[in-house]
Amino acid sequence: MTSDTHTPVARPSRARQVWRSMRRSRAAMVSLSILLLHLLLAVFAPWLTPWDWTAQDGYNMLQGPSAQHWFGTDNMGRDIFSRTLMGGREALKVTLLGTLLAMGWGSLTGISLGLLGGRLDEWLMRAVDALLAIPWLLFLLLIISTVGQQSWVLILTLGFFYGIAVIRVARGATLDFVARDFVMAARVRGESNWTIVRQELLPNVLDTLLVEGGMRWAWMLLAFSSLSFLGFGVVPPTPDWGLMIADTRGIISIAPWATLFPALALSSLIISINLSADAFGKAMGLDRAKAPV
Amino acid sequence: MLKLILNRLVLAVLTLVAVCTLVFAVTEALPGDVCTAFLGRNAQGVRLENCRSQRELDKPAIERFATWSYGVVSEGDLGRSLKRNKSINIMVGSRMRNTLLLATTAALIGIPLAILLGVLAALRRDRRTDVGISTGAIFAMTLPEFVTATLLIYIFAIQLHWFPAVTTVRHNAPLLDFLPNIVLPVITLTLVMSAHILRMVRSAMIDVMASDFVQMAQLKGVPHWRIVFRHALPNAMLPAINIIALTIAWLLGGVVIIEQVFNYPGIGTLMISAIYDRDLPLVQAIALVLAAIYVGVNLLADLASLVLNPRLRTARG
């Protein structure tokens, strides 16, 4: 590392390099396409559904997949295909915003702590370790069960809790750079701490943070659908995969399609995010397997 | 060395105190209590006051917290459940036993399996075996626990009739009664847990196999299996151990979901009903127990890395 690498910022060649490396992996391309398809379907779902996703039909209950109802109907005669199409919207909205929030506050705190160091850093990291010892599900359930199940509550609580783990990762990545010459040079030039964070450190830890963000997103989606499954997430009649699986798993022996299609949708989304983040990390030369959950 | 261990112990206790205080503070700050959960959200007047004074909820929060903490520290008494008016020690005790049965069985099967598969994948890096194992691991790891569990129930309980779909055993039944019921929950938990560990072992093992001392041993003509298991594996386990501990602790959340799916009478199902009921002492006790497990597992991991890595023993406390 030479001391004059002041512009590792947005070198266009770097992005192209990563992209080219990803293009070579078939797994990466497949998972990226599935992810993109999921996002597109979620955005345009209201115009694509063949049936009203809340309409009940007493004469067509528990029908198997057919030309009319591609994925069959559930125990209230609702069209599973329409509900599966709609079922990812709330989950994607909440987890995308939640991940942005978590990455935002987590990485800013982590980078600042890594740069400042000293006693503040030591004490706050102890606090972070203690916070990580909290059974997270217990806290989420407590807060959601009393404050309510509105989207913003879920976004804020998930964003807050997932940000704590991000602090550690961001701080760890920052520590690799704070002792380097270019940070020293910026200090000697008399740059403010905020400028150093923004101009020197953030561009360098961005790789790690992006991969971390993808991973957090997948985990948050898992947590969100688990909450929904337990009845603490999306409020019915809004369709949601986790909730649909919880509602229909009692009738799985007579109408397996009602459970299997939402399960397939949810699984393919989470796996595609994970594989994309994995491939992205590999293309940038980061080893994701060693990161703690 | 002794100082190092003492240091860790003090930190562990401080963490537990912090978790308890935080859980108490949050449950206090949130609206509603066991009486509003029991009598309905809009309950008011004499009934509500009676309910509260019976359960000593009319006393100041600090006083209640102090009484509860004193009970825990002096007699190990976790208090009484407000909803069911039973001793929490008894309620938590049998369910904790069931959860530990589930978790330790899964760990005993999952951890050796994960290490073995991880080593195998590392040695066959980027070949068909590795791709197969790694892809399988990603699937097992990323599928939500309730999806995996539901699929297993569909295949093994409903289609094949091999195992029961849900647990119908009472929480205080003898352990042997759990035998056919526990199979599917254990498989679910094992799948998720070993996938995480496998990935870490694989990546640590790849690093170690590329190091100088392994090459040296190869040049000296040390048998391959001896290099792998005597020289490389212990060194690969070093970075993996702390992360394994973190993973196990983090999976406690997953255990809650698995118990819920299989209706398994463990600490997770108890936790969810305690939260529904706003049964504060019970929530507190469960938080304390779960945090204690987390801290305990991390402590064990620290000790294990002290054993594996002599260099740490002389490091500064």
C-alpha cells in the first residue's frame, strides 16, 4: 500500500472488475436473476394478480392447482397464486428499509469507534457484546406485542437490533485502515474526524459493508418471516408468506399446495439473496463464511 | 492465566446484570401489564386495582426489581408467575430440561458431523464433493427453520408416517417419553446448526492447509491423514471455536421457532406464552436463563481456545 492512494473511491474499473468476475459464475448469475425477478414481481404484483387476493369463495375451497387457480385455493377459497404474488411485498419493504437503517447507524458508529479508539471505544464495545447476549427474539416479541405490529415498529426494531452486529463488523474493518499512512496523512493535514470517516475510511470499508448488508438483509428477512409465522409480523388479511405458511400448515395433509407455494417463494428469495451476497463477496475477494452471524 | 479467567467471569456476571436490568426497564416502559392482558386492554376500576395489588404490581418498579434480584441472588429463586401463580423455578426447570435435551442431542450429532464435512469440503476444495457440501449447507442455513420443519413434517409425518408431527407429551414427563417425538425437531436443529459450523470449519481449514507448517509436514513425508487431523485441524478449530459459540447462542432464537412448530414443551414455547400474557417475572426469568446460556457458551469457548492456543495463556489479562 503506497501512501498516496488517496482515490480508492469510485474507480470505475473496480466495479467493472467485480462485475466481470461475477459474470463468470453461473450460480451468481442465476441467483441474481431470481432476486431481480422477485423484486420486479413484488413491485408489479398488484397489476399481475388474476384474482382479488382477499376475496373468499365458499364454493371453491381447497381446490388443487388448475387452469383457473394456478396454485390452487386455500381453506377460505382464496387464490394462492395471487396471495403468493402479493405475499412478499410487505416483507421486502420492511426488511429493505430495516437493513438500510441497520447498515446506516451500525456502520457509522462502528467506523467512528474504530477511528476514535480509546476508552469510549472500549466501553461501548463491551456494551455491544452485552447487547448481543440478549435473546433477540424475546426482545422483538416483547416490543412488537405491546407497541403494535405496524410496519414502522418492525422497521425500527429490526433496524436497531441488526445494527448492533454491524457495529462490530464495521469497527473491525476500520481497524485495518486507521494505522495506514493515508489516514495518518489526513490527520496531519488537519482534516476533521468526520472528513476522515467520509473521505478516507468509508470508501475502503465499503466492500465489507456491502457484503455485510446483503447478509443482514437475508437474516432480517428470515427474522421477519419468523415473526410473521409466530403471528407477530404482518396483520391479516394482508398476505405474507410466513403468515400463509402458519395459517395453512394445519391443512397440509389435504391441501399441501397452500403451504408449499409460499414456502417455495420465501425460500427462493432468501437463498437468492444469500448466494448473491456470497458471490459478490467472492468477486471482491472477501471470505464471508468466517463472519459471525 | 487465572487472572484472565477471573476477568472473563466478572465480565460474564456484569453482562447478565445488564441484560436483566434492560429487560426489566423495557417491560416497564412498554404499555400494559399482566392485568390488562388478562382482563382486556380497556379494563379499569376496582377489578384492575385488585388484580394489581394482589400481584404487588402497585409497588414502585425499583422496589419490585430489587426484591426479585434479591431472591435470585440469595436463594436462586426466580419468583412466581403472575398469570399462573406458580413457582417459576419449577415451570422453567422442566422446560429447560426439555430444551437442553433437544439442543444437546442436536449438538452431539451436528458438531462432529459439521467438522467432518467441513474438513472434507476443504480438502476437496472446488471439486464436486465440495460444491455439493457447500451448496447443501447454504440451503440448510438459509431456509427458515419453520419452512424446514414444515417440509420435514409433510414428508416424514404425513406422507411416510414415520414420526409424529407434533409433540403430545407433557412438559414434566420422563425423558424417555420424548423419544419418537424428538426426532424431527432434532433433525431440523441439526441441519441449521451444522451448516453454519461446516462453513466456518471449511474456510478455516483451507487457510491452514495453505500454511507453511503444513507444507513442511508434507515435504517431510508425514502421512496425509496425520497432517489433517494432528496438525491442521486443531489450528483450524482455533478461529472457528468462538464463532461456533456465537452461532450456537444465536440459534437459541431458532430453537424457539422449532419448538413452536412442533409444539415441543420447551423454554421457547413458554417464552412465547409468557410474552402473550405479559407475565413480567416469567419473561425476566427466561431472559436471564437464555442470556446465561449465551454467556456460558461463550465462556466455554474462551476456555477452549485457551486450551488450544498456549500463546493466549501468557497474553496480557
